Amino acid sequence: MTRFTFIHAADLHLGSPLAGLSARNAEIAQRFASAGRRAFEDLVGHAIEARVAFLIVAGDVYDGDWADHSIGLFFARQVARLDRAGIPVVLVRGNHDAESVITKAITLPDAVRTFSTKKPETLRLDHLKVALHGQSFPNRAVDENLSLAYPAAVPGWFNVGVLHTSCTGHAQHATYAPCSVADLRARGYDYWALGHIHEYAELSQDPWILFPGNLQGRSIRECGPKGAVVVEVGDGQVTAVRRLIVDHARFHSLTVAVDAAESESEAVALVEAALRPLAALAEGRLLAVRVHLTGVTAAHDRLAADRENLTAEIQAAADRVHEDIWLEKLRIDTARPSSGPRENVVDAIDPATLLAKIDHDPEFRARATAALAEIAAKMPATEDGDLAADLDTLCAEAEAMILGRLTKRAC
């Protein structure tokens, strides 16, 4: 059997916006939004340069139905590059690009082959003696174990299973086509190319059962390097697997303890110092950072008194560190010292005590929870979870803002 190399990718999510980014700078927002396309362009370029034998995409080429034909034309243009280079592309449809979800179509080159949605099938690359087994999603919600009906391994050939699945489950991803590692091993294949989980994960090395993760992180929940995997095969066995990082933007969560800060400027200086190592970590990519301020600090009330100004100051600090570090979101989770009087606050009625009583009042909490639920129902889905579940955090931020402004007025 000849030696060859192939690429296993998944979860391109073409057409997906990068969530949670401020629209303060339209040019930067556009650069982040185009990162997914640029990542796929680079993947195709690497495949051509390395002369790989074939490319597998294990589901979710698209993020959903097309608003227009631009996304379909982009994908068709990129796979046409592979077609001209003689590189076959093998696809399964996942939950985001299931047959029932995508209503538009663009004719793709003959080199692109998509697994049937009706039942598992085998696609053969005769010149390599490679048998690829898979089934596409007919609709978004596939809850049966598709792998149990996958064809038997072809004797004497290199067998690859292609499956979009949650496999054993993942907290941040819905359960689709569930299966176990034992189910996959039982098919007798040499490699399993999985998709759906957006983090790189090796479930087994005998045989290799692997999630490559998505090509491009899209929100703060998808931090770190993103890309595909390059698989080398010799004598009918996998001889090497390595990650191929192609992302053009990254997300990073940064927690900064500001206990030592006596003022807003000192807190910003601590954030700037914590941001400096990230310039090298980004390796020339756009970097969206969520900054989380923690600690017990005398500056607690002042930090929340003017969130807009503090956000601008932290972005300015990021600009001083590197031109492509952008503040994705600021979270203030500090606390004021428990002892000692707060300066410049009228003490006839202690505002902190009054606000704390309001925060814990059952009637207030019930009304606030209902209001948050009503607001959340009218908002688009976000990556930050349920608003109502964050009631305590929101109350703490509001309390700090009020006390901070009272302090400023008293100065």
C-alpha cells in the first residue's frame, strides 16, 4: 500500500459571525468576521502545497441556511482550487448544514463527494485503496447512533469512518448521533474522522478517533489555537497525526486581580501589565480578550461608577500593548473591603446596607427575574448564557455603580 497524507477538518461554520465583539470599530469587526473564510483559504492552500491525497470535512461546512449565494460561491471557489490540483474532497452534512437546513445550492466540482443522508455508504478512492464510510444528517436533530449501521471495513484497504457526532457527550454542545468509543472501535476502521465538538480531542489512538476542533474560534467560549489535523499513512497504518493551525483570530479570557489598586488608573495599569504577554501568544493574529477584574479593592465602587470610561481606558491600554488586541468584554467582579468607613459618603443612611437589603428582597428578586426573562426572550441568542441566571452578578454591578457615583458626587 502506498504512503499518503490527508487532512481531516470539521466545523467550518462558513457564514457564522464572531460573537461578542463590540461594533465600535467597523473595520476591526469586519476583520474578525472574515477570519473563518481566511482560515479555510489557508487550509486549502496548505492542502495544495503539501499535495495531500484528499481532504475530509466532517460536517458543518455552513453555519446554517444561506442569506444569499455568497457563502456557497466562496466554498465552491475554494474546493475548485482543490479540484484543479487533483485533490478529492469528502463531506458529511452535520446538524448546521443538514439536508433540511440548507435550502440553496451551488454546483460543486466532481472532486467533491458528499455522503448520502438516507443510509451509511462507502466511497472508494481506488488508486489509494482507501474506503471512506459515512452518512450525512438529513435534518438538524439526529438522535440515533448512526455508527451502528456503518458498513464493514473493506479488507486490505485503509478504512476511514466519517461521522458528525457528540460521541460520548460534551457540556457545551448538543447531543447528536450519540455513540461510544467502543461502538466506533467495533467497526474495525483504521481512523475515525469526527466533527461537531469544537475543541481538539483525541478519544483513542488505537485506532485513531479524533475531533480536530473547528477551523476558527467564534466566541469567548472557543479560546486557543484552532485548525485541522494532518494524518500520515504508511503500510496501511496511521504513522503520524499533527495539528495544522490556520485560525486568523483568537479569543482569550484574562482574569486580573486588582486587590492592590487604590484607584481606577492603578487598576488599568495592572490590566496593561497582564495584557503584555498576550502579544506573543496571539502570534500575529487578531486577539479578542475578555477582561475579568477580581479582588477586594478600595477602588471597587470607582471601577463600576463609569463602566464606559473604564472600558475605553482598558482598550487604550490594549492599544499600547499591540495594535491588534481588542477588548471583547469587561467583567467587573471585585468587592469593597469589609471593614473601615468609605470616604466621602454621607453616613446618615448607609447606601451599601440599603442596597444589600434591596438585592435580597424576595419581591424585588421575583420582579427582576421576570423582567430579565422578558428581555432575554426578545434578544438574539448569545454565548454568555441565561441573563436571569446572572441576577446576583447584575445586582452587584448595579450596586457598585450606584455607590461609585455617590462617591464621585461627594468628592
